[in-house]
Amino acid sequence: MQKYLATTGVSKIWDLNKEILFLGPWCLTDPTNKDLVKNIHYSCASSPWKLTIKIKEAADYCNEIYIKLIPELTKAMNAVHKTSYPSEYWRIIIGPWLLEFIGVLYDRFKRIENVLDRYDSFYTSVVPKTKCAIASLNSYDFMVKLSDDFYNLVLFSVVARFLCPERVIETNYEAELKPNYFKYSAKRKIFNSLTKPFDLFFNGHIVLSDMLHLSYIDIARLRWKLGMFKSHFINFRSFDGDYKYDYSEDLRDSIQLKGAADKFQTLLYKVIPYAMSVSCIENYEIYSENTDKYRSVKSAKAIGSAVGWHYSEGLKYFAAKAVANGAKLAEFQHGGGHGLFLSVPHETISLEKDVFYSWGWSVNNCSKVKPLPSPHLSRLKDSHSQESNDILFISGFNLRYTLRFHTQDFPEDIEKYFNDKELFFRELPDNIKNNIYYRPYPNDFGWNEMEQAKSMCHGVRFSLTGNLVELMQKAKMVVVDYPSTSFIEALVINIPCVFFWDHDVNLMRSEVDERMELLRNAGILFKTPAGAAKHIIKIMDNIQDWWGGKVVREARAMFCDKHGLGKGGWMNVWAKELKKYA
């Protein structure tokens, strides 16, 4: 019997008269969609990413393509813009988007290919070619669009037309995909408008941007230590609102990529010219001209950022031009994952810099990775001051559609992830459960986490407001069920904490095996929710005795030294390091 393949959560195009095969769990996260099929026979396609090691293999494959494509795109971009820049220039500008897009398209490709291998008869709906606009405004816009059902329908339409054109039918459904602009608070907008003239005028040798955890006071103090006219903090994203989405198919038709080695690469090479961000095609001249307005683009000796290398087009253009004048590039670690997970695609971009400042870890035979205390973690170090008997349960996050090939929970792992929460809370007696505050991730991404948590975690209250770090500092205990930045923060704060997650899904690199084993032996980290719950019951009456024990103290100290480095005098350490570039 022929099945209907539903690729996304756009239920208006589903054929409800057929047996439905859902490509992934993202199709049924909307309660309305579940109601639509409650009387219909349906099934879900298996994942092409089980076992999790396949995610690592996919990441390596995509990285190889990325390295191969940079020289090809350098030729193409120079031809389009009538320039003669080297590969390093274009790699800085387009590299972060390119690596991410390769992974996104490969995931969609393998999912459709997997269905073709397993099912003899099916058909699916696709968007007409004239509606398949996949170019984003910039890298930030692309990341936001990846949570959108219609944008993913367009991506799956492109893949399905290529892999199985005989099994597609066109739908008239369409939705507007507006560009997504990075939004600042009113306070930040005022600050940006006041500092913009100074950003253009100053001529510092050390340029920092998008440093995330540096406050205005931190910036002022650091500038003073470095020399007021030697350092320069620029908010390049203050210009991004000036750019419009102005797509030119004729301009993109001239981009021809050659050298595809397999079927996926054939599709990728055809799609890239029409998928590249407007920021590097149609808006190229505007960005380039705005970059020339900065006096420091010619004098900068070092350019550093925490998050701007991925999502600040202005910074990338500035750095690309400054490198031609001899500037060095630095990236500062801003969150967990780096140095821990078996696969972290962003590390490819990070290690393209002259130096990557880590939270304590290093890599054998790689001098680029250099430990530097985090300002954020330095402020958190040993800051626990219990003011309540609350136990704070911190939940993780995951996009409904695959974003990149991290060896962490993928969309198809989320059902088990929620079931593990239920198992954890089921093991706890009411006297402990009643003291728990459940903190969901700020962005739901369409999973309806609150509704699921309320049905699974009976008797638990919810914490929806307040600064998470401050709540952690005041609580009696922290529980984290996802290996995100929060579990590192908890260890640095030095609050009694217990973690659990699926070790077969969240794969770590072998270099951290010893440290993770120490956390397990100390009763901090568990492989199962039941194990974590039973341990909490065991220690609840003497929690400080457990947390202050030698085994726990040594395990925590060793982990923080390598993955949560913080120092009281971090400002002096930073100033000493950055002065090398002045």
C-alpha cells in the first residue's frame, strides 16, 4: 500500500486519506497535528543517525567537503564581485554559514535517502520550484529559519526533487519567510547609537566584539589596563539592521561549482549558489564599504570575539580585511561543549583562528588552543550561598529539526529524553519532589515542553522567571539532565549537584573519560535517571557531608580546572595576554 510521507509539521498539505509515514518527531509536536491523525494509521521513519557514532562520521564527512569547497568558492566569489582576495578572506566571511549549511542539507538528504532505502512505495508533497527560496539574509537569519516548518519544507522539497522526482507532487501551500534581525533591548539600542561614532573613529590595535559575558564595567576596566587608545570594543551588529533582503537569481546563476565527488555533493554544488546568504552576494558591496569606514581596519593587530565569528557579518567582513593587513584572530569560548563532545562542528571554525581561548582544556600537538579564565565563570567561582531548601531542576534544549552534527540528543532522542525525566521524578518521594522547581529552557523550539513536563512530573513546581545563575547560587541543590553549559556553571558555583543523561547519545571524546569517570565515582554524574534519583534520596539528609567529602571535592576540582576555568584575578590575566598584541 502506498504511503504518504510527511516531511515537516506543515499539516495543511498532508494527505489524510493515506497511511502516513512521518519523517521525524517534529511533525507531531503541535497538539493540533496529533489530533488530525488520532484516527489514522501512521508510523515514523527510522533515523539514519543510529548509532550515535554515525553523527561523528557525518560531521567528518561534512568537514571534508567544507575544506574542499573553500578554494572553489573563493574563485567563484572573486569572479562575482570582481575581486582577487585569497581563500582566508572568503573563509572568514562565508565559512561559518557554509559548514552549517552543508550539515543541514546532508541531514535532510540522508533522511530522504533512508526512506527510499526502506520503503518501496510512497509519495510526498513539495513546494513549487518558484517558491523554493532558501537563501537567508545572513548567518543569524539562517539559524532562526531552521526552526521554521515551512523553511524546512522548502529544504526537503529541494532534496526530494533531486532524489526521487517521480514520487513528489506539488502543493499550492506557501508561507512568508521574513528575514530575522538580531533584536537588542531598548537600553542596548541607545548604547549602540551613542557609541557608534566612537567605534568608527577609534584606532585601537586590539579589537574585541560580541564578548558576551563582558559587562560595560568589565570593558571599561579592561580598556584602562590595556591602554585607552590601544584597545577598541566594537558592536558590528549595530549595522545589520541597515541591510535588506534583495535576492538576485541572475547574479547567482553565474556561480558555477565543479568537482562533486558523489550524489550528495552533486546536489550541494547545485544548491549552494542559490542558498548563500544575501550578506555575501547582493549586500556584499554595502558590507565592504561599511567596513572601510572603520579606521582600525588598517591598524588592528588582533581581533577577538566570543560569538561574533558565527553570527556577526560586520565582524567577519572587518576581520577578513584586517587579516590582509597582518591582524591575528582570536576566539573566546563562550559555552559548554567545546573540548567535551566527540563531535563539535563549531570547533572547525574556532580552530581556524590563530588562537582559541578555552575554559581550561587543551589539545595535544595543537598550540592554537590556549586556556584562559572565563570572566563569567570567574564571577561564579565558589559563589554558592544557600538561601532556600529549593532543588533546582534545569532542563536542556534541542531544535525540532537538526541544526548541526553535535554528538548530543538529536530530534529523535527527545521522546526518550522526556521519558527519562518522568522516570527520575517517579523515583522521588513527595517530600523531595515538593521542593523541586523545574526550570525549562527559555526557548521551547516547538516541543511544548511545559505541557509535557506537567503531565510527566506530577507535583513539581515551575521556575519561569529570574536569572538562572542567581537561582542556582541560592538553591540547596541543582539537578541537570542535559550536558549543557549549566552543569559546568553548577560545578563552578560549588553547589551540590547531580547530573544524568544518556551516555550512549551524548558521546564525549576520549580525552575527558577520566574526568567524567571521576564525576560518576563521586556520585555527581549518572547514566540513568533512576540512579540519579536514588542517590539524591540517599544523600538528602547529609548533603553537605557528601558534597564536602574528599572524593567529590577532587572530582569537581579536576573537572573545573579543565572545563570551567575561573580566577579571581582574571582581568589581570586577560590584560597580560592581550598586551602581547598591542
